[in-house]
Amino acid sequence: MHPLMLELLPWVRQGYCCSQLLLLLTLQARGEENPALVRAAQGLCVGIGQSDGPCGLLTGGACALALVAGKGADTEEAHPLLPALLNDYAQWFYDRVNAFGGINCGCVAQGLAGERGEAAQAGPPDPAGCGDLLAEAWERLLELVQSYDLDIMAHTGQA
């Protein structure tokens, strides 16, 4: 188990999904709380409304990056490289899960189970089972924030 999962286990036990966990980590790094944002991210759980659409680590990661570099008020502008930032994250994710047969939640969960030598479980994936990829996604988000010279603590848009 990745050491980050020890930090995340209380949130996992409280029922937060992968997309929410990435946003909780981002908010924690920013020294903020935003229950409304975390609540909204629940719509991304288990592939958007539990429809087995795109993995929440992909969509939640995009939301986390946009939280750092996106437009959130009339007086703000998104970072000019936000599209490139999001594309870099998405490309990393696609490359990482390519062998799983797709980016949807079920494919990713099955692929991760296979990497661990386990049989995939029926029903919604347990975020703890996706923990290593979640940790990789968080590390990649932090690398991208640094490589794009962004400050995770403050919005980088200009008034």
C-alpha cells in the first residue's frame, strides 16, 4: 500500500470516492475547506454518477488542476496554459491505464486488480483498491503544478 493511502484511509472509510479524494487533497494542500466543491465532485464517482464512465481519477484530477489554474470569478482569468496542463494530465492518465482496455471506472478498477494479482470485485470499486493509482495521480498533479510554475496555494489567474 502506498504511504499516501494511510493518510487517505479515514476519508475512504467515511465514504469519499476517488474524485473527491483528489479534491480533498488539493484543498488540504491549499489550507482550505470547501464542502460544496467536494459534494459536487461526488457526481464524478464511479465514472460519473455511477455510470461506469471515465475514471474519477481522470475527471477529479482535471477538476483539481482547474481549481488551481482555472477561472472562478468574473475578475479572474484562467491560466493561459490551463488547456495544455489538462492535456498533459489526461495524456499521462491515458498512457498509465492503456493496458486496462479503457479509461472507464470499471476497466481501470479491473486493470488495477490484475496488477495486484487479484480478481476484480463486483460492484463499485473501493477507493482503497485504486489507492496506488490515486497516489500516482496525486504525485503527477503535484509534478504538473510545479512544472507549470503554478502555486497550489493561490489562484494564478489575473484580475
